[in-house]
Amino acid sequence: MSDALENVRFRSDMTVELVKASASDSDVLWAARVSTKGEQSLEDAGADPARSAGFINFLMRDRHGSPFEHSTMTFLVSAPIFVFREFMRHRVWSYNEESGRYRKLEPVFYVPGPDRNLVQEGKPGRYVFVPGTAEQHKIADEAVRQSCRDSYATYLELLEAGIAREVARTVLPVGIYSSMYATCNARALMHFLSLRTKREDSTFPSFPQREIEMVAEQMEAHFAELMPLTYASWQANGRVAP
Ligand SMILES: Cc1cc2nc3c(=O)[nH]c(=O)nc-3n(C[C@H](O)[C@H](O)[C@H](O)COP(=O)(O)OP(=O)(O)OC[C@H]3O[C@@H](n4cnc5c(N)ncnc54)[C@H](O)[C@@H]3O)c2cc1C
């Protein structure tokens, strides 16, 4: 048992890998131009970049959202289960996650890093988080590590006693890491980013949990690279999804 517990790992990061994408600004343009050009719209997709930026901005500003749905991005995300629980509230995405019924869960747990603000101040919906003292960081770090090790030891005891994985996992905390594929289109991604990042320049600032924001920030970087005109326009329009 103690050998198995030596494998327990702690992380403070989230990883996001762009697995595949069919997403570019031209996807928005041909989809929107079918309104006026019919089947010729595809031929015009790459024409006149300056006009394209203006057209995308018009669609964004006036919230013509459906042309932003003809793209797809698939991400492989590694994050704690409490992040996935928030993530999966976003219903217009598609998900597949590793199973705690079909495989033994790896002992990888989240522990807040030294730069994670620990203390909550303010009122519901408008909390601010401040760093906390060195003592609070020490207490949190030690308690999380101890609790995760204890839980994982109990999980192993249950498995060794012949208890099914789907029952044994009951004792594991929501800080255990999981992995999932998450697929979305650009419109769904903009909506997700508007809610799961905190930016003062947003028209509707949100107050997300820091850990899901760490995932969102990495997705945002991929989005900015894949669809620069769409991204710039979304930014310029207060990060409101069309
Ligand atoms: C800061 C923050 C705090 C939160 N706190 C809580 C909390 O305390 N408790 C809690 O339960 N949740 C909480 N949530 C989750 C929140 O209520 C939403 O479930 C989550 O943000 C997903 O948003 P969504 O429904 O707009 O997105 P999606 O599910 O991705 O939907 C996208 C859009 O599609 C449309 N849509 C999708 N499904 C329907 C439907 N059934 N009917 C009509 N329109 C639909 C809507 O226009 C929606 O905006 C919180 C979210 C944030 C960002």
C-alpha cells in the first residue's frame, strides 16, 4: 500500500491541447454570404480581407450568431473534476471523459499553487480573492495533500477488497484529475470565454473560479490564433458572444 501511495502526484496546473480544428475566419464569411450570394458564397470566402474584417464585425456587433457556428475545435483537457463539473454546464459543447467505472483512477490531485489567491472577500457574485498569509498557504497545502493521500489509500483498500471501481471511487475527492475531449464551435467558445474569464473590459464582467479560467485562457489563445478576425472583433465588441 505504501508503495502505491508513493505514486501520488500533485499538480497546480491545467493542460489544454488543441487536438483538431476546422476553424477559420473564412468559415464565418461563406456561411454569412450565402444570404446574398447563394452558392457563390464559397468562391468569395478569401476575397478582400479588409472588407471581410468589417463584415465579421458587423455580424458580431449586431449579434448575427449562426455564421459563427460553422467551425469546430476539439480540445484535450486535463483538469480536476471540480473544473469539469463547471465546464459541463456548457450544454452546447460535446464531451467525452475518462471513466472511473472502467479504469482505476490515477493518483493525480490538484493542490493550489503558491500564486493562487486563497482568501475570499466581498459579497456573493462579486467576490474578490486576495493572496492570504504564508501560514494559510501552508495549512491549505498540507491539508489538501494529506486528505488526498488518505482518500487514495482508502480507494486502494476498497479495490483490494474486491469492491467495484464504480463504488470505490466514492471516497475520492473532486480535486482528482480527469481528462476529457471537449468540442465546440466558435460561437459556443465565445460564450464560454465570456463567462469563464474575468476581464475588466468586458461589457458583462464575470467572476469565474480561477481554475476553470486557467483552462479558458489556454483555449482563448488557440481561438485567437485560428480565427484572428473573429477574435479581434469579439474583443472589440466587449467579449459578448453573438
Ligand atoms: C461565475 C459563474 C457562477 C455560476 N454559479 C452557479 C451556481 O451557483 N449554481 C449553478 O447551478 N450554476 C452556476 N453557474 C452556471 C451557469 O448558471 C450556467 O449553467 C453556465 O454558465 C452555462 O451557461 P449557459 O447555460 O449560458 O451555457 P450553455 O449551456 O453552453 O448554453 C449556451 C446558450 O444556449 C442557450 N440554451 C442552452 N440550453 C438552453 C435551454 N435549455 N433553454 C434555453 N436556452 C438554452 C442559452 O442561450 C445559453 O446561453 C455559474 C456560472 C458562472 C460563469
